[in-house]
Amino acid sequence: MGANSARVVVIGIASMDIRGRTHDPLVPATSNPGTVRITTGGVGRNIAENLARLDVSTTLLTAVGEDAFGEQVLAQTAAAGVDLSHAHRTADYPTATYVAVVDTDGALVVGLDDMGIAGTITPAYISAHRHLIREADMLVLDGNLHPPAIGRAFALARRYEVPVCVDPTSVVLARRFAGYLADCAIMAPNRSEAEVLCRRPIHDLADVTRAAQQLVAVGVQFALITLGADGVVYATPQGSGHVPAIRCQVTDVTGAGDALTAGTVYGLLHDLPVDEAVSLGVSAATLTVCASDTVSRELTVDALYRE
């Protein structure tokens, strides 16, 4: 299937990201000179925008508040090509917000999220849009969804035989997917999230490979464990491999994992071999860490292959 003809439905959070980067090594418990940027974010939204920038027909099922941040999120995401015509607006919660502080090399020091609005992405809301899932070639879920919503999404995916890609999102949220591993076509945790899903410590590359193989052994069709500067380890029932990171001048790592997931999904929708699909994911992540935005505005299919 060509990715241009593929349809992807993403269910997850859309947020405003407030990101501060220190000018010097961070000193805790005091004010640190730095720069602050406000951009659109949210794991589900980021994946959706990355896919849309790669010319994949993408619909985002999400919720935003009836506030200025909500208007900004919708406008900027739609401008990138994402279908937001089914997004839920609510006056009961503010639009999701994520605050991150990164140090001088772009690594996350601390993050704080206000995701109360995730509870309005209900099983009923998902069921009301079952026709979109039925027609999709892939369903993507992010870990901010509440457990009942996750359950309904998987139930509909099973009913309509739609493959599911999961980004566990965080160590705390990854536990929500522990009972659904056999239903995942793609599971894309980072190292810490993989430790939670596999219930084992991961110390080195050999441990990562064993963890990816363990996820496949319990039913995941394609396990993708991201390692930041150490690249990506993947496993399928046919084998496993490691794709190193592309060296670049890191600006901010925020959104890199979302880009990697989207780039890999793009490759798989194009029926590329697994290692090539992962390499495209690494290319997308590289473009993202070199950019100041959560999703690189330079991301295109041509840029993906050039990288």
C-alpha cells in the first residue's frame, strides 16, 4: 500500500508545550537564565502532525478546551494537514499543557503535565467515531488515554481488524498497556517504558534486544525500543536489529520519539523492509532534535530520505 493512499487515525492528547532551556548547567531551587518557547505538542498530536507532513491522510481524535490555547492547537495542527473535524471541544477543562525544562545539551531535566482533559476522550466519544477506525489502515494510541478509552479503542480495532500502534508516552502511563501487548501491531517504548512493560531492568544493548524479543514473544508484531543518542533496537517474529542514531547538533529532544514512531509507521505503510522503516524513523527523529519546534517544519518525504 502506498502511504499516500493510507488512512491513519490517531487518538491522543493535543497540548500546548512550554519549554525552557537553560543557558548554563541547571542549578536547582533557584532561577536559571534561559530561553522559553511555547509550541503545540502532545504525543498523539505530534505523531499526527508528523504523519500529515509526510503526506499520510491522518485524522486526530482528541479534546481541547474552549480557550485560547485550544484555538491555537487546532489552528496550527490543521495548518499542517491533520483532519481535526472530529475533535471534541469542552468548557469543563483547560487545553492540556506540558511544561518542560531542558538543560544546555537539550536533555529533559523535568517535565510537568496538566492532562485532566484526557478524561473527556471517553469510550462513548471513540465509539461515536467507529466509522473512522473501521476505514483506517492503522490506529495510533498514546498513553495519556484513560484505561476505559484504551479498552474501547482496542475492542474496535479487533472488531475491524485494524492494526494498532502504541506510544506508551511515559513510565507511569506504560502500565496501562500491559494487558494489550498481544493486540499491538507496533509497540514503541523508550528504554524506561520497556522496563515497565517487560518487568525487567535494562542495562545494555543486549538487554534492550532481549526486551524487544520478549515483547514479540508475548504477541507484539513489531517492537521498537528507542534509546536516544544510542539509536533504536527493533524486533519482529523474523528477527531483530539495531539502527544507530544520526549524529547532529541537538537543539531539543522533545518530540523526537513521536517523530521516530511516525517515520517508522510511514515506512511500514509504504511496505518497506523493517530496517528501512526504522531508518526513516531515525531520520525523522534527527530532523526533530535539530529543530526548536516539537515537530520539525522541515519534515517532508524528501527530507526524510536526505537525512
